[in-house]
Amino acid sequence: MIIVMKPKAKAESIEKIKHLIESKGLDAHISAGKEVTIIGVVGDKSKLQDQNLEIFEDVDKIVSVTESYKLANKKFHPEPSRVQVGNVTIGGGSLVIMSGPCAVESKEQLLTTAHAIKKAGAHILRGGAYKPRTSPYAFQGLEEEGLQYMKEAREETGLPVICEVTSLEAIEAAVKYVDMLQIGARNMQNFYLLKEAGKSGLPVLLKRGLSATIDEWLNASEYILAEGNPNVVLCERGIRTFETATRNTLDISAVPVIKEKSHLPIIVDPSHATGVRAYVKPLAMSAIAVGADGLMIETHPNPSTALSDGPQSLNFEQFDKLMKELSPLVALMGKTF
Ligand code: PEP
Ligand code: MN
């Protein structure tokens, strides 16, 4: 349920309602917009059944929120959210590029990649230190050693760094080294992990599950938000369909749907969505055209020797060319790069 206040509602009217909500054991989330303030109620709203909130001073109307996700809901927070990652803002008027290797393989591999993507204009360095691989025999990541290299890469380049976490131990290690946590597609409904990421204090990139609906994805984000962490960015990375020509099928419509339903920023990952280097550019362009707030693109010094996801990774020259090609489209969409 949300309580929409009249324009220029008095602070004491808002405070009175907040107090009433909290006295019933519910949470009140206040979103003060340019014109109106909205009070979102989270919890068992039947506890407010005997209250006629409509007649409270400065209340305009009561709107019920039928969706099960509340904090992620645009009705609760009509203004788009901005998420700060180091010195980079995701969700403002810019198009944020996260790039780097699928897996951190060595210090040299990561540092050369960090310098190359920075030179090409990327904003955030990605790199996997904990790799949730389909096969238990495939390279599983350098773990804490990889996180140390991520930190060193940030110190050398000034780029904020993001790393996927797959367990509580990984979160506890990662908070010491990185600026943003990533919850991967395979863990989107690992509710324990979502809660722990919510408690970490770091911004979280939440990838869409392989077979998750948008509703399930937004409910997963709600787990992080409900821990008091408002800094969640969504990432569409393709979903499983009957099509086998690409690794996954990029659900490009997820971007406008999310923009309609939620205030959270959304980025697109054309690398994992397609699994094919040649399709990264067209889908990156489509993501910008539908209003994504950023892109995640895998890069590697020598993709043919990559320990994971080589076929979808761009080398530095290809990445630099892509950034130049995307630039006019970014400007056309009224965004900065
Ligand atoms: C990744 O970003 O390296 C990754 C494993 O992605 P996803 O969870 O989308 O498969
Ligand atoms: Mn990968």
C-alpha cells in the first residue's frame, strides 16, 4: 500500500502517518519527489485496517500495490534510482560500461585488461574470482588471490571493480577488495546469498536467473533491498529458450518492462546473452536503443587462450572499436558516455 500525500504536504503530517505505521509494527518508506511525497508501507497491511488514512491531513489518496515486490516497485519510488559505485553513477544520464575478463586468471592478464578498457573509455572493471562453472572440473577461479589483483587494478587505474560472489565466505572476502558485488544468474534465487549481499553495505549487481520471470527477478532484488541496501542494479543477461543459435536469448524487452515496473537501474550483458563475439555489437546497440543504463562486456588480452568464455570475449582492439561505434548512439539517446 502507498499513501500519496498532497503537493506541499506539511512535514508534521508526513511524520504523523509514519509514526502511526511504525506503531503498528510496519515499515514506512518515504520517497520525497519534486512535487509529491509518497509513503510506502511494507508489512502486513491488515494491521492498518481500522485506520481511515484517507482522512488524515494532507493525504491525497491511498493506492494498493498488488505486486509482491514493494521496495523495488516504481509505485513506491517514482523517481529512477541512481546507484553510486566508487566515482561512477549508474542510473543517471550516463551509459556505464563494465568490462573485463570472465575470470581473473593472473595479475598480468587483469592489469593489462584494466589499462586497455580504461583507455577505451570503460568505467568499471569486472573480473570473476569465484566462477560458478557448469562443470565442476572447469577452472573455478583464483578466489581471494583474484580479489587482490582486482584491488591492485583499481589502485593502478582508478576504475571501480566488481566481482561475482557465490557464498558467504566469498562476500566476506570480497568486501575487503571490491566496490560492487555481483550475484550471478545461477544464484538469483539463492535467497540466503541475496540477504547476505544486502547486509554487505556494497552496491549489488543482480543478474537475471537463467529461467527467471521478471516478477521473480524483481522479488529477488526485494530480498537485497529489504536488508536496508538500496543500491541494487539489475542485469539482463539472456534467458533460456528453445533457441540454440545463441547461448541464451537476450530478452531485450526486459529493459522497457523493468523501466515501467521498477525504479532500479538496468544494464544489459550481450556477452553472456549470446555467447558469440560477433553478436555483442548488435545487441549492445539494441540495449542502448531501448534505454539500458549500461552494458557489461567481456574482454580478454587473448580470447583464444581464455580459461572461460573466450568465444564471447572481445580483444582490446575489438573493444576499443566497439566503444567508438557505440558513441554516436549513446549521444543520440541523450546520454553521456
Ligand atoms: C559472469 O558474469 O561471468 C557470469 C557467470 O554471468 P552469468 O551469471 O550471467 O552467467
Ligand atoms: Mn563469463
